[in-house]
Amino acid sequence: MLTTASVPDRDKVTYWNDAVSRTLVPMTVVPRGDGSFDGRITTDRLGYLQVATVEADAKSVSRTPELIAGSSEALVAVSVQVSGTAVFAQDGRRAEVGEGDLVVYDTTRPYSFDYPRRFAAHVFQLPRHALGVSDGEIRRVTGNAIGTRDGFGAMLSPFLTSLASSSAAGYPPAVANRLAGHVVDLFATLITERAQPGGADAAARSHLMPRVLDHINRNLGDPDLSPESIARKHRISVRYLHRLFEGEGITVSRFIRRRRLEECGRELARRGGTAPTVSAVAQRWGFVNPAHFSRAFRAAYGVSPREWHGLRNAQDGPGPSAATPPLRVAPRGVR
């Protein structure tokens, strides 16, 4: 850990510039304000992945072409804004970085951070060659803030925070290298998916929708299953959940109801054994109100649950009208 705590006020800025440049990459730091500057940086290494946590007063940071020319190693960094805010710029783009946001930047090209007040951030640096993604993909991602409330960022952020908060000293070298490889794979996935057409929405649909649909299918019998509970389980907003389902052409609540009706229709159509009561089937699949279930079933199938059960069991073989319920909306995956 390097800190300005015991450094005389007149030397703090010089000390901090040197500490940051030696720990991360050479850069110029200019404090904002005329008061005494305070900063602390802790570093750890996990295989070839460097993990640092920076806490400091308001400042501006810039990496200029002159500083880049004196650096021998090409690195890519991912910064997680723990507290405070920043304005980040690279490759002609500027991004407002809020608490919890991620930014990706390439140390071989100029960039800047402007922190208007005291802040904290986790910084992960790794060799550029380890990522296995193209320069074009990296360029399309830099200069943007990646939110962590939704999508792939929501899954990645807790893991990075936990990794930065734990010491790598307890890992044997082989384990540390393997863990570093997993982190790099996650970063490469983040960059690749953010760089493709559709960006965050495409990434979220690829990773989140199968999980959301599986969660719904496994919890159809829970009467408390709702957009709110689903969003909470997957650490996303209800609004974002609805946006994911726009691609399915159906709302979340309507999808849940259709899947429940589908399972009820299947169970009521079974032959042999003890015939289940309509109310028991309805409750088993999450319908609390039998009257509401009967109305919803009739609206979907054109007959009441009892009539559906009677029709299916009266036939020697399933007829077209009884065998094919009109409720097939991606029950096991995304279309």
C-alpha cells in the first residue's frame, strides 16, 4: 500500500504522481482544489492480472502520447467505480461514470479521467495479448460507461468487487494463474459482446434470457412469481426485464400466465389414475383464485377446465382441437 498520509503537504502531489505511475502506468495527475491532497493505492497480483484499489481526493488524470511512448508494455484495464463519479474519455468519446459503472480502456492510446470529488475505484490491468480480441473490438468499447444494474455487467461486477477485496496471497501460483485466466475470459466476453451490433441488449439477451426463462419454468407453481420477484432474483430492474421480453413479443406477466395455463392444460388432459380436481391443478401451477383460473383458461382454450378435462378423457385418441393448446411461447428457451 502506498499512501500520502505521512508525506509532507508540499511533496504529496509529486509523491502521488510517482506512486500511481509506478503502480499502474505512467500518467499525469493534477489535483483539483488548493487544499492538501490525500490518496492511497493498494495493489495485488493474481498471476498476470494486476488488481489495484485507488482512493483519492478530486483530481484529473491523463495519459498522454509522450507518456505512452515511454511505456514498453501494452495493457488493457477495466476500472470499477466504487464511489464518487468520473468523466472518462478515450478514442474521441466521453462517458459519465457513475457509482458501480465499469469502463474499459487501452493504455496504448491517450485517455483521461476527471474525478470532481473524492472517489474510490478498483482497477484491473492485464496484458493486451492475453485478451484474444481484436483492436477494433476494444476501440468500440472504450470511451463508454458500462452499467452494472443490468445485463452482463450485473453478473460481472460482484465478482470483481469480491476479487479486489480479497488477498491473492492465499492462492498457490497454479490456482492464481487459472483464476486470472477466468477473469480475462470474462473481460474478453464483455468486450466482444459490447462491441457487436446491439451491444448491451444483445449481451443481455444471450446471457440473461435463458436464465430468466429457466427461472420462470422452475417456479411456475409459486403464486408470488412476478416481474418484480424475477428482476430481484437476477439483480436487474423491472423496466429492463420488460425490455428483454419485447423481443419475445409478449409481456412478462402474460408469458407467466401462458406457461401456467399450458401446464394446467397438460395435467388436466392426462388419462388414467385418479383424476385431479380443477382447483388442485390450478393451485399447483400458481393460480390462487379458482374463478380467475377458469376465466383465463376459457379465454385461452375456448372451453372451461372441466370441459377440457372431459373432452380429453372421452376421446380414444387425442383429436386436433384437444391435443394442441394454442399456447406455445418459447417455454424452454428463446426463439
